[in-house]
Amino acid sequence: MKSHVRVAVIGGGVIGCSTLYHLAHLGWTDTALFERSELTSGSTWHAAAGFGVLHDDTNMARLNYYTIECYRKLEAETGQSCGIHTTGSLYLAETEDRMDQLRIMEAKAKHLGFVFDFVAPGDLAKHHPLLDVSKLKGAWYQPDEGHLDPSGMTHAFAKGARQLGAEVHRFTKVLETNPRPDGSWEVVTDKGTVIAENLVNAAGLWAREVGKMAGLDLPLIPMEHMYFVTESIPEIEALEEELPSVSDRDAEYYMRQEGKGLLVGTYERDGKHWAVEGTPWDFGHELLPDDLERISENVERAIERTPVLGTTGIKSVINGPMVWSPDSSGLLGPVPGLSNYYAACGIMTGIGSGGGLGKSVAEWIVEGEPEWHLASLDVARFGDYFTKDFILARSKENYGTRFRMHFPQEQLSSGRPLRARESYNQQADQGAVFGVSFGWENPQYFALTEQERDPGYAYRRGKWFGPVGRECRALRETGGIIDTSPYAKYVVSGPVAERWLDGLVTNRLPQNMGRVTLCPMVNERGRLIADFTVTRLDRDRFFLVGSGSAVKFHQRLLQDAKPDDGVDFENLTDGWAGFSISGPRARDFMRDLAGCDVSPEAMPLLTGLETSFAGHRAMVLRVSFTGELGYEVYCPGKGYAEVYGALRAAAKRYGIAFCGTLAQDSLRLEKGYGSVFTEYTSDYTPYDAGLGRFVKLDKGPFTGRDALESMSAMAPSWRLCLFTVESDDADCIGSEPVWKDERIVGETTSGSYGFCVRKSLALAYIETPDADPGAGFEIPVLGRKRPAVLLDRPPYDPDGLKLRQ
Ligand SMILES: Cc1cc2nc3c(=O)[nH]c(=O)nc-3n(C[C@H](O)[C@H](O)[C@H](O)COP(=O)(O)OP(=O)(O)OC[C@H]3O[C@@H](n4cnc5c(N)ncnc54)[C@H](O)[C@@H]3O)c2cc1C
């Protein structure tokens, strides 16, 4: 065993081995993987081992597609069989909602270059003669999906890595991971100690325990997952070709051929946790006791659809543990607060995504970031606010609803409220229908009647549509208050604060006291990674506001990266609450409550100051994300109930409405404003996103400057464009392909109905040569192409006169 390596990977399941392999392919072979037992001694060995391509998140679909290609290449490269069976998959639809979902997938598949073809129920027998299609409305066929041998595939990754020089230490248990002052790690194993410049926690079922070795409390919990394999079935024995896999989500089971029988797996509604207090270290190649009774409802539905299951005996039952995070996506990437420590755990589709996940972790380590924007997997999407009860409740709800329909904007209910501000009870009193942002309860809209309380989320416009429209119109007609409490809020100060911040953002920091500037941040590749509203409070003191769900991403960029001396960093996000007020009467409202002169002369657009509001300490900014005359106000959370009471009273006096996040989203689209994590992601540059005016190449060095300079002379590859889409009952949800002359020329990032312009709107990145304003475009809504018009100016107040009043 070496005494020093560049990377130590803990865990020899599919994820650890894939990471080691991809590190080696990026040229990092001074690496070692430690596996406490034989390779694949966690969840990997007993997986049903199905792999699929399609995913709601476009980059996850790309990652899955890469995974399939990677497995094929791996076999050729190592000579180790991965036991790949490319059987194709059928996705069945019994309801209209499922049809909508699969049509949306079909459109996305075209964009990504995959086949996903509709099959009428009457034609299904050609693909799968054992299905009873009587209740089906339709199905889709994907030819590249299938299943493989998880053990063979994991060993192939290990072999491929070893061939390039990486070390794999089996039967070597990691006992301790101790941080060293230089940012490296002391990895203590039962066979000796290694110093690792970087550490990867790919310990799967034991990721919690391995995390604790570094003081981490990862929000993970194992759940039991069961599938069974039937005896041989004569009808299958008679077939020449293997049957395709079946994803029958309406009936809540999956199925594929195994040998000459069938394998059926379920996500039962009443899922069961396992090893809540910690995964036993002596758990090895074992299974958990069968409990077919627990999945009997799902099995009955499977029998109804595939009657032969009801007359065939069960050969074996596999009940194994798999790890879940609170939102059921994995935990990947550099862990905020720790140096050179990478998470690669919490993965519950390790077979289907293993290649792409290992590739992404390796890129994060070697290149500083993965090729694709992967916020939905990034460990930084979670804060430290989770309780054990929440993790238990949420994992159970996610497990039990894994195959149910999930709609855009829909909110899970378990474990809430987890974090609530002092204003929560008053907002509930006002009829707030809450969503969650970074754990915080945040109104999506306000219901004025009992009927409006049920949002009725669906792909088509639901019951929320009426109240949200009312809020949008009220805000533009008189004024509206939107809760911005979850926004990230920081004070950066100290003698070196200006120089340090200036080196991180692309724009010039505000030069004069009380001025505000918009400051994007990019990575070394010149891709967008954050966007802040920066106010200069003093010569050496700045107030930053950013996306609330990016707090932990910001920690990596700011808190963890700041110099030890000369910069103080204060995170006000949790401690402070806030709101935005915008619309024609916003200034009257502010005049009443703000402790400063809010006249246009004293407080023009893009100014801000420390003052008071309703008698409480406050930061007041003259900014607006709705396109109206507007302000944002931030106050300490303690005492905010009183501030909120004053808000309500003043709102009543001026006829100002309380609005939710759904209204905000519609209003921003009427102005064509982009948002972090939808438009502003590391897939695009500021030039693509139309933020080029916030890049000042002549201001001196800053992160990503070289990359941006090399781009500045050329036309950007993409252009962020606003479209109107002809649609009467649904709107774009993001990730729809944009067509022009029968070619796909771009992809939507978000969509909404514009209540005040009375049009369905979508933002989309379009390849620059095709981004000419006018008609001739088509964008699918619910999978069906609709005529779309590229606007050269936003449809609401195109000259921005209202904003500047
Ligand atoms: C019944 C079942 C069916 C499934 N079906 C599918 C499917 O069809 N498709 C799909 O994509 N996914 C499926 N999965 C999920 C899939 O198995 C997992 O996502 C995947 O195996 C996770 O791999 P991993 O490498 O993250 O973790 P693991 O496989 O758990 O590997 C972690 C490894 O780390 C080692 N380790 C832990 N601690 C230490 C330590 N201190 N020192 C050294 N080594 C250590 C362990 O021994 C283990 O080998 C299924 C899971 C189950 C339970």
C-alpha cells in the first residue's frame, strides 16, 4: 500500500469503482480504492440491475445515456463481461396524466437524440405478448435500455482502473479519516495509514458511518427494497427474443425477464426503513427476510397486467437495503465546509447512472466541476437543518410515491413544517398554500376560499391558476408583497473584502456608497455558477443577496474560499427574513414604513441602505424582480412577526396584495428575467444568458476572466430568448426542445402563463444563428408541438419605464 495518494476512494461498489476508473481516464492514477470486503459488498451485488435513459432532469438523462455507452466500452476495454442485455423498455400509461408525462418524455428524447416511440395498446403484443393491455391508453418503447450483471460491471470498472495504474485494496476497512492542516486527509485503515490529497466517500450503505469519521451528518437512510423472480414460464421459453423491461408506474411495479421467468420489483406505499441507528459493519453479502405480504397490493396489480404471474411459482425473493436521501437523488460533489472531501453516495439508481456519476465525481476532483450542471445531485443542495424525523418521514414518502405521478410545483407533505419564520402563522391565517425552499415554508400562493386551498397540481393548469392570476394582476395594478425570506443574505466586510470579492465576480463592485450592482460569478470555464445583488454599505462592507436554495453552493464559493485575514463573512440567511414590495403603490407603502427617504431622487433604482422598517433594523434595496417599481426589505427574523403585522396593516391601507412564488415566476417571465438554477446554470456563460453587460473584462483579474476574454470576441453559442407559445390549457415546464424548420435549435428552461400579457411564455436557449425574432418556431407543450414566436423585447413594459419610476 502506498503511503501517499492523490485520491483515496472509500467503497468498492459501482460508484466507488466507477469514480476510480474515470479518475484514471482523466490521467489521475496515483489513487487507491479501499473496500472493507470483496468488491460489491453493499447494495450493488443484489440490484435488479435495470438501466434506463430517460429522466425528468435533462442532464440526468444525458448522464444515463453516457452510462450505457460507458458500459459497452468498458467490456471492450477490459475484456470483463458486464452481462449487458439490451432488451429495450416499455413504459405503460393507464391514465391521461401518465400519457402527458410520457409525451413530454418523447419530446425530450427527440431533443437528446434517443428513440422513445409511442406504441398503441393494440400493437403492444408485438413487443410483449404477456401483457393484458385492456386498461392501457398507450405505451412508449425505448430500445437502448435493459439490464446487466452488476458484479461483472463493477469488477470491470476496477479492472479498467487497475490497468491504468490505480490501486484497489480489497478487504481493507477504513477506520478513520482525519483532516490535516494542509487540506489533505489521513486515511487510517486496518492495513495501514495513507495520506490522501482528496477523499471520496463512496461507502454506499455505510456512507453515514464513513461521513461521521469526518464529522459529517449526511441526510441518508437505508430502506428495504424487494423484488422476486418467478419459476420458468413456458410462454417465455417459447420466445426467440428476450422480453423488454416494463415500467408500469400506474400499477407501481417494474418487471423484466430473468432467465426464462420474470423479475418483478415494487415500491410499496408503506416502505420500511432498515438500520435506522446505523448500518452494521458485519453486514455483508446477506439479504433481509422476505416479506411478500408487504408488497402484495403491488403484486396484485402486476398480476392483473401480466396474468401469467398469477399462475407461476416464485423461485426467489430478494429483499436488500438501498440508501435514500430526503429527495431520493444522490449526494455528489465537494462537501461544503470540508477541504478536498467529495461525496459520492446516497445513490439509488447506481446501475442506471453509475458510469455518469463516476465520471462527474472524477471531473469535479480533477477539473473543478463536472461537464454537466448537476444541481439536482449536488450535496450542496441540502443544508444542515435536517432532523432525523424529517429524513425518516421524507424517505418513506419518497419511496412510497416513487412511481406515482409527480407534477411541476407539487410539494411533498411529510415532515413539515421543518423551518418556519415568525410570519408563518400569520401567512397561514391569510390562506397561504406553502411550498418549501431550502427547508423554509414559503407561500406559493394565497387562497381566499376553501376551494382554492387545494392547488390541484397537474401538467395542465390546475386550481392554483385562478388565485395566482389574481395575485399577478393585483401586483401590477396596485402592488404586491412577496416573501423573500429564504433568499441568501450575506455581509462581507473587512480591509480586504473589496479586493477579494472583486476577484470573484465578473462585474465591477458598486463604487459609491449605497449603490447596488448585479454581479454574476463564473467558474474557470466562464460558466455561470452564481448571481448576486451586491450593495456597498460602506467603504469596506458589502451586502449580498442571492438565490436561497444555493446557500451551501455559496458556502463553497465564499465562506470556504475566503482568506483567513482581512475578510469577515456573516451569513444572515437563516437569521433574517424579508419581502419584496412592488407595483404602482409600492412607494406610498414604503414611505409609510421605511425609516429612509424613498423618493425617486433619494432612492433611485439600484440603490440600497441600512435603515429601519416598521421600527425594526432593516436593509432596504431599490430593486425588483417583477418589473415594477419595487423594493426589497430584509429584517432580523427575531421580531419579524411584528414587522409582518405592520406589513399587513399597511397592505390593507393601500390595497396591496400578498402574492406567492408562483406569481413571482409568472411576473419575471413577462419581463424575460432569468433565474439561478433554471436559466443561470454552469451549462451556459454570461454571454449566452444575455448577462454580457455585467462582465467587465477591463476591471482586473477575476475567476474565469481568461475564459470569458477568449469568448468575448466571438458570438456566443447560445442566446437566451423569450417566446410566446400558442397554448390554451398548459404551459411549458422547462427542458422542451425548440424546433425551427423541422430542426431542433434549442431547449426551454422555464415556462409560465403571463397573466398580465395573456400569453403562455417560455424562456429558452437557442443556437445563436437561429435566434432571430419572429414566428416559425415550434415548442411542444405536453409533448405536442405548438407554434411559438421569439420576442425581441419582453411583452410587459419593454422599455423598463415602470421599473425606473
Ligand atoms: C433490491 C435492490 C434492487 C435494485 N435495483 C436497481 C436497479 O434495477 N437499477 C439501479 O440502477 N439500481 C438498483 N438498485 C440500487 C443500486 O443497487 C445502488 O444504487 C448501488 O448499488 C449503489 O452503489 P454504491 O457503490 O453507492 O454503494 P454500495 O453498493 O453499497 O457499495 C458501497 C461499498 O463500500 C464499502 N464500504 C463501506 N464502508 C467502508 C469502509 N469503511 N471501508 C472500506 N469499504 C467500505 C462496502 O463494503 C460496499 O462494498 C437496487 C438496490 C436494491 C437494494
